[in-house]
Amino acid sequence: MTEHLARPLIQADPEIAKAIYNETARLDNGLEMIASENYVSEAVLEALGSVFTNKYAEGYPGRRYYGGCEYTDVVERLAQSRAKEIFAADHINVQPHSGAQANMSVYMAVLKPGDTILGMNLSHGGHLTHGHQLNFSGKYFNVVAYGVSQETEQIDYDALSQLAHEHKPKMIICGASAYSRIIDFERIGAIARQTEAYVLADIAHIAGLVAVGLHPSPVPHMDFVTTTTHKTLRGPRAGMAMCKEEFAKKLDSAVFPGVQGGPLVHVIAAKAVCFLEALHPSFKDYQTQVVKNAAVLANSLKDLGFRLVSGGTDNHLILVDVFAKGITGKAAEKALELSGITANKNTIPFDKNPPLVASGIRIGTPALTTRGMGEKEMQTIATWIAEVLTDPENSMRLQNIKTEVQKLCKNFPLYTKRLLAYE
Ligand code: DSN
């Protein structure tokens, strides 16, 4: 190997090495409460940084358009069979680069531009790719949106059914990115059958919970199920699509060559590692703690006077109506960040503020639970959140809380070995 290719990153590119070091320190010293984020294992990171990043492998195991794919096939087959064991789907495609591309592939498999789709309103907790006007899904399809009832702030299944009967969509899409309640996949599957619609569940947020039976599985009730692999599933940043056997060929051709070219084999290797971790009995303990932690955090925040959208949570996330306390989501996100707590502003159903301001913050427990934090820490964190949001302009108080946050983080080390390697 020529000498310059063998240099470690710190020598080859000190600026990028420094940014990586700083990000590692940020993760280690702060409370990551973005509900869609998590911390992957060293094994997942090692697979991601492997030589499989070099490989072109268009096609599928055993039928590739490139030579040299014997070990790539091992990796992809392992990822497929492990995912099958977790989710019990007829057919799995592990190649989508992201959740958005998994959804795009499903649409391409059975829909045509101009078809009607029925998806959950983004501002009620849905997702951009479920028909938002600024997304390809909103541009290529005729979108009808369902949402939550104003009274309960939970999905209005009667209204969903009515819309499906009235508009006869080609596809009904369920799944959410800011919804804290169990989704009744069985009921949505039945509505789709009554109205002869295809039906897709996007379980990106709750995949880890579904994997261990803490949320009812959509697989028996859906034609298609998509997910990302990096949220509660705790794998690499990527996607995956599953379907009933009858759609297998259409889905595979939609992923490649329909939507994507060469698969990211290093990422598929990391997905396989994540699936193996998810099959370990300790993964169920982890997910159980994620849900317990979210419940304790929700109850503590309620006790401290906060209004939670839908009144609470059944899963890993909580949507807090901070505007009810006189602060915008944007201001809340900023004040929390200055205190060492990372969360994101989020619209709440029937929000009066625009999305970039928003009335809510979305907080989740997957990452903190990976660090080993439990109910006691959640109670402490709830009091810090309350202090920050009660007096968001008080920079001295925010700084004091940041110091407390850093002290807590020291007791739950994360990527410390990586930090030491740079020092
Ligand atoms: N952006 C993701 C989330 O934060 O939930 C959804 O794609």
C-alpha cells in the first residue's frame, strides 16, 4: 500500500479527526433525548468502518452484476435471515439506504404517479414520506391525510375508515414519527382490506419494541412493512423493507434497479450485527427499560405541571406541549441544549405555531437507556427539564444544570475508550 493510504485519520485529516473527537465528547458529556437517536455498539461501528465500503454489489445474493461478491453474499444473507427471525416477515429486503428509500421502493412496487394514498398528517405525528406536500410522496401522489382526534390526541380510527371508504386510496400508510401511543395495526389492516387498498406500516420509531413483542407486530396485518435500523433498533443509519411473499419480486426490483444502485455493503454488514444483537435476550431487557423509563419520565413531567400530548406514553417517546407553559418548542430546544440536554422541537396536533417554531418538544429514552440510565435518573432529568423550561432565559441556571448533567454522564460512560484513543 502506498504510504499515504496507511496513515491514521488524525494524521491524514486532522480537521475531520477533531470534529469526530468533539462529537464523541459531546455524546459522552450530554443527555441525548432525541427520540429517534441511539448509540450503537463498538461491533456495529467496526462493521460500518470495514473494507466492505469498497465493494460494488448491484443485484442480490447469487445474482450480482459484479464479480468478487462471495463475502458480500454471506453478509447480505446473514442480514436477511436474522431480520426474518426477528420480524417473521415472508420476505425482507435489507438494501434500502434509508427509511425514505424503503418507503419510496414500496410505493414504486405497486403504485403509479397520480394514485391516491392515505397517510397520517405530519403535524399529527406522521412522516414526511407519508404524503407531505414538500416530499416526493406529496408531489407524485394524490394525498388524503388522516390524523388524531382533537379530544384524545390519539389516532381517530373511525375518521380514518371513513376517509378510506370515501376516497378509495390505492394505499393506506400507517406508522409515525411523533406518536406516543400503541398503533392498532390490526384495525388499519382490516380497513385496507374492506376498501381494497394496499397497506404499509412504517415502524421506523418502534421497530425495537416490535422486535421483542412490546408493541403488537404489524407484519400479519400489512402487505408491506418498512423501518429504519438506527432508532429503537439501535443499528446503523439505514433502512429495510419487508412484504408478503406475493410482492417479493416487485419490491426487490423497486429497490434495485428502481430506486437505488449499488447497495452499501458495509452498512448491510452493520445491520446484520445489529440484528444479531437484537436476537440476544438482553435486547428485550433493554427495550423493557426504554418503555419503563419513558413512563417514569412522562409521569414525573406531568407531576411537575406539564401537559403531555394524549396524556402520556405507551412507547419510547413523549410529546410535551411546552406552549401550554408559555414557551415555544424552538425556545425550549435551545434552552435544553444550553443545559446539555438534546431534544427537538416538534409540532403538536392542531398546532397554532409554524413548524420551525412549534408548540412541543419530543423527547425519548432509547439513547439514555442504552447508557444504563434507569427510573431514578429519569426522575432527576425531569426536574432539570422543568427547571430549564420554567426559566429558559436564566443563563446561570442553565449553566448549573449543564454541570449537573456532566456529573451524571460521568457515571454512565459511553465512548470513553474512543476519546482516550485520540488523547
Ligand atoms: N427524522 C426522523 C425522526 O426524527 O423521527 C424521522 O425520519
